Amino acid sequence: MSPWQPQNRTRLRQWCICFILAAATVAVASAAPFELPPIVQPDSNEHHPGKMIWADLVTPDLAAAKRFYGGLFGWTFQDIHGRNTDYAIARLDGIPVGGLVQRAFRPGQHRRPAWLTFIAVKDIVEAERTALAHGGKEISQPHMYAQRGTQAVFADPQGAVFGMLQSSNGDPEDVQALPGEWIWSSLVTSDPRKAAAFYQAIFGYEIFDFPSDDGLEHIFLASENYARASSNAIPAGTGKLPPHWLNFIRVSNAAEAAANVKKLGGQVLVAPHPDRHGGMVAVVADPAGAAFGLLEWTGTGSDVGAK
């Protein structure tokens, strides 16, 4: 899935150039001395290496972020306060879907609020070793939380930032995402095939080419018979758009969701349009500037991944 279209490329570049530093801020926030709750409740005791199992948002205004995402997706929030840390668990119908952490952004900083996705691993020490051996850069060393597990943050050889998490009590089960849940992750990168090989080495993905009429390279990353993500070439004409991950939330109607984004104070970066893989797709940003995708999907199989 590669949603980038010619319109709004200036805004997209501005957002993406700041993303890596923002993701580093997420890493620092995650390493702060306070306890994080488990990502699944009750325990699942099942593990799905390569699955995108969690997402954390760093934002300068936690209350405003809760109003936006609660209004857009119906999420509710459980506040967790630690020393120097304000964190909230977002839930949909009682099920954890992500975390939000408040961090100040000083004027003039080249940082923007951002979502950071964590990918499941069985052995984070081995995953760390493999990532470094294949040219990855460690942004945040593995840090263990008693209830959640051990997590770390890296940049791949092209510069895209991602997290890995060895969950203490299991990963979310492989079922199709519902509206309001994360459904897809898209890597936009300078070398899709080399990037795919990097993630394959760490997470054991199967790699599949996805034919496209746009002349660009699109590769699916799959594990356990589920498509987990795609690796896509940076489109021509996007200037200094750096490699990055963009994560999508399923919606019932992309046009209505995009309109609600604007009503709630967010921005539509890429207007809803048909995606080459099916469905309707858009790219938006919350009021603080954190970008994410919207995906209207009517399929029921495993061809777009599981939550």
C-alpha cells in the first residue's frame, strides 16, 4: 500500500523530515522510569513474530490528543501517571489499541509528534543482534517492563524508524481488524528490496512482489500466512521525503472519516482515493501534526493483514 499522491507533497515532506527525531523522542519517553501495562488483557500466551502489535504516540498535549482520537474513533482512555511521565492507554470496546505519551516540544525544534509502531519478536536480544549486523541503527536499547515486556527502537539502513517488542504475556491474536483498530503498516523507502531483506532477516518474513502499473516497486512482507506490511518505493517528485513507516487505522467510510478529521482540528494530507490494493485510503494528521493513514476496507480475508 503506497498512498502518496502528487497533491500536498510539501506538507508531507515537512512532516516526514521531522519524523525520525520525533520517533527518537518516543523512544526516550518509553525508557522513562515508570511501568507500562501489558498490551493484551487477559494474557494471550501466543506470539506472532513480525506482527505489528503496538503503537505509541508522542504528543505535546495529551488531553487534546484524547479528544481528537476519542472523537474520531470512539477510543476511551486509561490514564497512567509516573514520575515525569503522563501516559494513557487507548482502548476500543475495552481492548487496548495504543498508547499516548505527553512530551513538550520547544519552539524551533525539528521534531514533530508521531506514531511509532512496535513489531513482535520472540527473542529481542537475538533480534537486536540481527538488526545491528544488517546495518540497523539502535536508537533506544532494549528496556524491560515487568508487565509489558522488553522493547527497543531502531532505524533501518535507509533511515526508517521502528520499534520491536518481546511481549511478556503474549501478542494480540490474528484476527481481522475492526473499524477503529490498526490494520496496516506501509514502509516508504529509497530501496524497497534491500529494506525488505533487512526486515526479513530480523522477523523471518516471506517476501512477495506486488505488480503495479505505477512503475514503482511494491513488496509485501508476510508471516504466518498474513500480509503484515508493504515496502514501497518513494514516488518521484516528492523531493526530500525520507524513508518512514506510516500506519493505517481501519474506518467504515474514508471520506466521512477524513471530513471528521478536519472537524476535530486535524489535517487531510492526502485526500481519500482508491488504493491499488483495494479499498479507499487517505493520509491525515492529528491537531498536533502526528500523521497516520485511514483505510476503508471491505475484504474479510488475510490479504490485508490482521490486527
